Amino acid sequence: MSELNPNKNDGEKTMKKNRRDFLKMTGIAGLSLAGGGVLKSCASESMNQNDTRLAQAINDYEKKHIQHFNMSGYAADKISTVRIGIIGLGQRGPSHIKTMSRIEGVEIKALCDLRPEKAIAAKKQLENTDHKAELYSGSEDEWKKLCQRNDIDLVIVTTPWYMHTEMAVYAMEQGKHVASEVPAAGTIEECWNLVETAERTRKHCMMLENYSYMPFQLLMLSLARQGFFGEIVHGDCAYNTSKMKNNFNKNLYWNMWWLRQYGSRKGNIYPTHGLGPIAQMMDINRGDKFEFLVSVESNDFMMAAKAKELAETDSFFEEFVGKDYRGNMSTTIIKTTQGRTIMLQHDATSPSPHNMIHGIYGTKGSALYDPQPPRISTGNHKWASAEEFEKIKEQYTPEIFHKMNELSKNSGHGGSDMKIDWHLIDCLHNGLPLDQDVYDAAAWSSILPLTDWSVRNNSNSIKVPDFTAGAWKTNKRNMDINLDRGGNTKVKCDF
Ligand SMILES: NC(=O)c1ccc[n+]([C@@H]2O[C@H](COP(=O)([O-])OP(=O)(O)OC[C@H]3O[C@@H](n4cnc5c(N)ncnc54)[C@H](O)[C@@H]3O)[C@@H](O)[C@H]2O)c1
């Protein structure tokens, strides 16, 4: 594979050295590997204490880290036909097949899932199309063969999130750009690993945070950039939606992986849908950055009880009884370096209606998405009338929405699934920077291990690493919502 990636051997050495450095930092090696036995054993010891090892390790690592190449604003060479491989074909993989297969200048070359039946079903989706995908299946490491192919430009990773970093790093080492489902990493070590690998290989590593492309979120980003809110002071955001049925469904997620995560971690384990769009409005990593956070969570009143109830009549659930489930409501406050605040929640259990909140509070205006209907205020202590709201929408809705609204309206998540995939491909076709870079992936994903630590340490505050190594002060905005450049990729057919 060396001809594909001349840096590979050096890369392996660097990776090994980095790994040794990390392992010396006992805080990160021990505390961030949440979900494993190590964390479980130190969890009860560190609960209600101020365990400073992680904070120390974050500081030490930041001091040692040198940014060799700034991936913010990075544009790779133009790719006229983007050849794709997808790893993980459960729920999310097929959704990307649906959108990607409709975009011109895309070839889906390879599909991989551990379970052969999922790979076969995914290939069926491509019947009657020009995509001739080869299948990889049947063993845990088959995905490596997909990454090693020399006819793939972009690897899309849609496995359970605790596998994302290993797969993304390996794909970049093999000379591929990567688009990873959310979140991109589950530990601080993994966040740094993504950053260092992307910088060294100069491969894109974009997290596919699709909620940024929802109609209201796009409008808010456009308003924020045009100064409608004045100085943004605070954002409220959440992913509050009951997943009780899904998480206890025996036939939905592979190997009950979500339930296992809720049964072994603390803190916000699904932060990016709420946080991503707010971070973009606040220019996080481009003029501001996350400084520190505190996280508090309720006890678990529902999941352990549900596991016990189900186990009474179904022995399948016995292994899920008695676990120390994550509390039902997770609430995190983040302070940014420029003095803004963000309140971020995650509740996957309560039977209340789906709620993203998405509240923006600025010196001149504010907005609130949930509870519906969405509202905007021009700073006069009142919500705008329906007519005023429509006028604001007309004036500020960005071009990406106009161009893609019709073509994406039948894709998932309010059309955002098509918009994100289309713009990713359009940027690769035109050699443009992507809408989210590896520093976004790392900063937004770092919320998982940091909130885990905070909850286990009496909700003490913890610094968020600066993955940009200071470049946040001068990095320029990305996510070209007005399609100033590119925007010429066609969609072959509607859904
Ligand atoms: N952006 C969104 O709106 C959105 C929505 C849902 C899920 N997600 C994210 O997408 C990811 C996948 O979620 P899902 O709901 O599709 O889960 P899933 O359990 O339905 O699918 C995961 C698939 O990965 C496969 N897999 C497991 N180990 C593998 C290995 N070693 N090699 C190859 N395949 C392997 C499984 O067989 C399974 O088919 C998660 O990270 C989740 O957070 C994002």
C-alpha cells in the first residue's frame, strides 16, 4: 500500500510514539477509556472526588503538541468522480447509500458490514443503478480490506461510534478521505488521534453532523453570520428524545450496542446534534473555542427498572440487569474562551416530546426552535408574528437551502441527510474546504469523555482541549451556506 500513502511507515512510527506518550498520561489512558473495565473500576473510586489526572494530562499533552499542518480551511485536490466505500450497514449506512447513489459524480465501490445479511441487503439497494459495489463481510477486520483498496477516495464510517476513530485513522493512513458518523470519537486520546492523523496525512476527516443542515438551523446560521443576533451570548441545545423502545429492542441495533453504552458510561453520549449547529453559529475553532465545561446528571429512574422488568420474562435481558446506567437527564454547561455559554442536554428516556431546544440569545435578537412552533425575536421582548417570521426567512434563508430543498425533501432528518452528503461531494468535486473539519470532529466529540469525567467528579469543571493548537484565533469560517463557490454538482434523481 506504500504507493498509495508514502507516509504510511513514518506514520506508523509516529502513531506508536504518540500512543506511548498517551499511555504515560495515566489520566487519559485510564479515565478516557470509558466503557472498558478500567473506567468501571476507577468510576466508584473517583466519584465525588476531584481527580485531577485528566486535567493534568490534557494540559501536558497540549504543551507537547505541535500543529504540523493546519487542516482548517484545507482543500484537497479536485476529485471528478468520488469513489466511495461504506463501513457499517445497519440503520445509518443504508441511509447514506440512498443519498450518495443519487448524486452525480459518485461511484459506490465497496460496502462492508460484519453481518453478511446486512451487506447483501445494502447491495440490493443499488440494483438498477450504475453502482457495482463489492462486498466485505463476515469478520471483524474485513473493513481494513475495504480501506486498502486503491480505487476508493472516501470512506464513510457508519458503525457504532466507539469504533469510528480506529476505522477513520486506518482509512486516512491508507490515503483516504473520511466522513464519519456522529460522534467521531469517544475518548480524548481518540480525538487527538484523529487530529494528528488528519494533519499528518492531509486527508479530510469530516464528522457528518447532519443537524447543521436542518432548515431552521441553516436559517439560524445565516442570521448569526449576518449579525441578526448581534453578539451571541448564549445557546441552549439538546438531543432530548425517547429511545427507550429502540434501546431495549432486541432486533434494532447490532449487539445492543447503545444499551451497553448507556449501561457503562456517564455524561452526554450523544452531544453533537444539539451542539454542532450552535458551535458553528458561535464560530467555535474560528474566533472562539470551548474553554471548560461542567456536567450534572440525574439518577437513572428508568433504564435499570426496564431491564429488570424485561428480564423477569425474557432471559435475554438478564445481562442488562444491575448495570450502573447513565442518569436519565444529562445537563452540561460549556463556557467559551470569548465568554459565551452553552447549555447542552441529552435525555434518551423520558416520554416527553422530541426537543432540540436550539435557543439562541444575542445582544440584538433571539430565537427558539423547540417546543414548536419555531420563533424569532428582533430584541423587542416579543416573538415576531408569523408574517414577520416569513419575511425574515425570505431575506435570510441561505442559497444551499434554496438549491437543495426540493431535491432533498424526501431524505431523512428534514432533508438534512441529502444536503450534507451532496455538499460533501460538491466540495470534493470542486477542491473546496469541507463544511466541518477534523477540529470540529474532535472538539464536539470530546464532550463525551469530558462530561463522563465531570459527572464522576462531583460535576467539577474540566478544560476542553484546544485541538487547533491556537489556530482558532485566525482560522476562517467554513460551511459555505451561500454556495459562493462550487454548488454545481447535480443530483441524478429524486427519491
Ligand atoms: N447522523 C444521524 O442522524 C444519525 C442517526 C442514527 C445513527 N447515527 C450514528 O450512526 C452510527 C451507526 O448507527 P446505526 O443506528 O446505524 O447502528 P446499527 O447498529 O444499526 O448499525 C451498525 C452496523 O455496524 C456493523 N458492525 C459492527 N461491527 C462491525 C465491524 N467490525 N465491521 C463492519 N461492520 C460492523 C453492525 O453489524 C451494524 O450493521 C452510530 O455511530 C450512530 O451514532 C447517526
